[in-house]
Amino acid sequence: MHQTVPADDIPIDALNLYVRTHIMGFATHLGPWLLGTVKNTTGTTAGTIQNTGATSVTQTKKVVYTGAVYTADTTTTLFTIPAGAQITSIHIDTLVAFTGSTAANMSLGITGSTALYWASTDITTQGRLANTGAAAKLGNWAGAATTASPNGAGVGTTDVTVIATVRPTIADVTAGTVQYTIVYSVADSTGAQSPASA
């Protein structure tokens, strides 16, 4: 889509309208974006074989844990990701180091399986948390062939809501902020989805 750049002498009210309309807007697309140069396979050699791939998208949420109570779980809803999505990365960044409690264990998962995607790990120290999860956790990102769709890749046939569960283990938290980011593909590289976009 071509957009015309406003002239230098445009009135300020018109410029503000241009900014709100053309620069600050968000576009919403239902279904996966497939990018590449060959849409359909017509032969058996490179250049004639489909080479499109699903784009990666992210969701991010910052959580302030100040006041989290010693021995009590603090559960936060982070994101809901689409059915059939395949998680490719999770970033957990402690932006403000925890004070008050010298340890706080965090896990990521879903209701009923709170460590499905990330095993319980201390998050009190400022910085990015290393992913030391077992292969079973990474397998849950990709999806088990018996339950996931499409084609055995993805989180399953229904949308998934990811939650973080944090429990301070020494004392109440007087300061502490963590930013969670999940990276995923909406569907596989063939464009298959579960369910189809509404």
C-alpha cells in the first residue's frame, strides 16, 4: 500500500491526524502469514519447490511482583496463543532484581499443569533467565504428535492460555519486576491451521 508523505507546510492539526491514522495504527490479520518466493510446488528442484514459511510473532507482558507474599503462589495470566501455534522461544527477563525475598521460584505452564513450558527456576537475580529445561519441556513447545495440530506440531487443537506461577521462598517481596516474552509461529509452513481463521 502506497502512502503519501505530508507536505512540509501542512497544518499541525492535519499532521496530527496523519500521524494517528498512518503511523500509530495496528493491523490485525487472522491466520498465518506465509512468506517466500515459491508458493506452490511445480517441480523437484530448488526454485520449483514451495519455499514459504510461517512468520514468527511475539507477545510480551511485564509483571511487578512487589508485595508478593512469602509461601503464597502468585499466579499471573500472561498470554493466550492460538490453537496449532508452535512455541519457538520463551524469554524471561528480571528487569528489577528481587528484594525482601532472596529466592522466588517461577514456572510457566497452564492451569492444571503449571510447569508445562518452564520448570521451576529462581528469578530473583536481574538478567535473562537461562533455559535449562529438560527435553520434555521443549517437546511441549512443539507439541506431542498424539494431541497437537496440525501435523503433530503445535500446542494443540484449542487456544492455550499461558500462566506464570511465582512463589517467594524466604520472605515477602519488597521489589521485583519480570518481563515475559513468548515467540511462536501461528501455524506450520504449509499454512495448515487448527482451527481455521474466523
